[in-house]
Amino acid sequence: MKEEIKNYAKEIGVDDIGFASVENYKSPNTILINEIYPEAKTIIVLTFQQLDNCESENIQVASLGSKILSEFADSSTYKIARFVKQKFKSKVIGISRHTHVNVNTETNLLFADFSSRHAAVAAGLGNFGRHNLVIHPIMGTKVVFTAIITDLDMQPDSPIKEELCTDCNICVDQCPVNALDEENKTNVIKCLLKCQPYGFGGYLQFWTKFTESTPEGQKKMLRDKKYKRLYDALTLGSQYVCFNCIKDCPAGQ
Ligand code: B12
Ligand code: SF4
Ligand code: SF4
């Protein structure tokens, strides 16, 4: 069964695939898989290599890397989930590249219901580096993950024991807002404001200011390039503008 799924994934262009049992998925800060789907037994995790857009000095081109990748990753996830469902008569739940994010109003922290990084580690696809992202043994840091939760019982893959981060500290030194200074914890607010100025926070700020402005001020705001950037980020779904902790990471082969 695993081989058939692996071969199909390879055929459609997925870079790597791993299998984790629900018991091995240990993500203390997100909800339990059983609260997502009580019959869940296995998490199939898919890995996709990023293109090199993030190395471009042109920030619009750099941010498009995420969009182009997400579309391929999500449609591949759907295809594999449908293959598993039809071939093995099972239930399948797809987790896309981008997921809903909840805001904890007490801590101001952002978290999803499902942690793709913890699933990737459990499925033997890599381990955490100093930048708090998961490093793949071959493709390194510039990878993203999607997942399929299923009621099929499958032999899990073994987690990778070898340390993949070289501890060079490039990610920490190059973060423009020192969001990685504390080990094992990204300062989410610092990172968010820097890497997504046209995301939810920027959107909220813009419309708050808009409602408080005079009609003349409002007209000016709508013609400002900031409004165009917010509009582009929303419609194109390409919101990241900082990639400093991933672009020069030497890990991988
Ligand atoms: C919300 C979110 C963000 C938020 C907040 C991040 C956060 N909470 O860590 C913001 C906007 C800041 C963000 C930024 C980025 N993100 Co983001 N993000 C997510 C999202 C949607 C949810 C994350 C989440 O809630 N995790 C669960 C929480 C509660 O994590 P946690 O338990 O607190 O774990 C944290 C620490 O404890 C530590 N940690 C936990 N266990 C261990 C163990 C060890 C040994 C170590 C060292 C650390 C460690 O790592 C976490 C980071 O603080 C995921 C997709 C998903 N559904 O998983 C993508 C995701 C994590 N993001 C991703 C990426 C690529 C990025 C960016 C590089 C985007 C960019 N600029 O291009 C940056 C990198 C920032 C960084 N270095 O941390 C990828 C990571 C891929 C990878 N190779 O690991 C993901 C998995 C998306 C995907 N589908 O692939 N992100
Ligand atoms: S994405 Fe940018 S701001 Fe966020 S941790 Fe990485 S380098 Fe720092
Ligand atoms: S840049 Fe260096 S320290 Fe940071 S994750 Fe990559 S290998 Fe580890």
C-alpha cells in the first residue's frame, strides 16, 4: 500500500513523502489529531522543494515563490488524497500548504490547528533547525509540507536521528528583527510584522486608519501604493516579503 502511494506521489512530481502514526505526532501547542478526525491512524506528509524566488532582490518576484509553490502543493495533495480514497476505500482529510491560523488573545501568539512541522518530523522527513523550521536531509530548509490524515493503518517511517542543522547561526544573524534570538522559539510578533507587512496586521491597521480619516484623507489612502500592496497580497495570496532565515541556510545536500 505504502509503495503504491509513494510511486503515485513520485509520478505526479512530489519531492518526498513520509508516513507517521498518529501516536508519533507530538505537537504540544496544537490540538490533538483525534479532535480533527477521531478515526485517524496515519498522517501522510508530502514535501515540496521551493524555487529560488526568495533569492531575488525584487521583492514582488521573491514573494511570488510562495504562491506558485502553494498551487502545485495543494493540487498534488488533493490528487494523492483522492488516489488513496478511491484505491484503498479509506477516509482522507487534506491539510493544505496554508492553513487557518488562530490568534491566542492572551499571548498574542498565532497557531494553526495542525502543525505541519511536527508532522514532518514524525514522518521522518527532517528535524528542527536553529531557525525553528524543519530541515530536509537532501533539500535542506527551502521546503514546505502538506499532509493527508487517514484512517488507514500503515507502517510509520522512522524519525531522522542525525542532526541536520550545522549550527552556523546564519539564520539568527540575518534575521532583521532578531526574532530568532531565543532558542527553540520564534518571536512570532516580530517575525510577522517584518515578513508579512501586508498580511492581516497591515490590513487591520489600514482600515482602522481609514475609518478615522477625513473623506479627502480616505481618497489619498486608496491611491497610495500601500493599498495596492494590500490588495495584491490578498488577491495573489503572496504575502511574505522576508526570507532571510531560509535563503542562505547551508543545511542539506
Ligand atoms: C502561523 C505560521 C507562521 C507564523 C507564526 C509561526 C509560528 N507559530 O511558529 C509566521 C507568520 C510568523 C510564520 C513565519 C514563517 N513561516 Co510559517 N507557518 C505558520 C503555520 C500556518 C502554523 C504554525 C503553527 O501554528 N505551529 C504550531 C505552533 C504552535 O508551533 P510550536 O509548537 O509553538 O513550535 C514552535 C517552537 O516551539 C519551535 N519548536 C517546536 N518544537 C521544536 C523542537 C526543536 C528541536 C526546536 C529546535 C524547535 C522546536 O518551533 C516552532 C516555532 O516557534 C505553519 C503551517 C502549519 N499548519 O503548520 C507555517 C509554516 C511553519 N511556515 C513555514 C514557513 C516556510 C515560514 C517562513 C519561512 C515564511 C517566509 N518568510 O517565507 C517564516 C519563518 C519564520 C521562522 N523562522 O519561524 C513552513 C515551514 C516549512 C519548514 N521547512 O519547516 C510551514 C510549515 C508552512 C508549510 N506548509 O510548509 N509562519
Ligand atoms: S522570516 Fe524574516 S523576520 Fe521572520 S524569522 Fe525569518 S528572517 Fe526573521
Ligand atoms: S542557517 Fe545554519 S544555524 Fe540556521 S538552521 Fe541553517 S544550518 Fe542551522
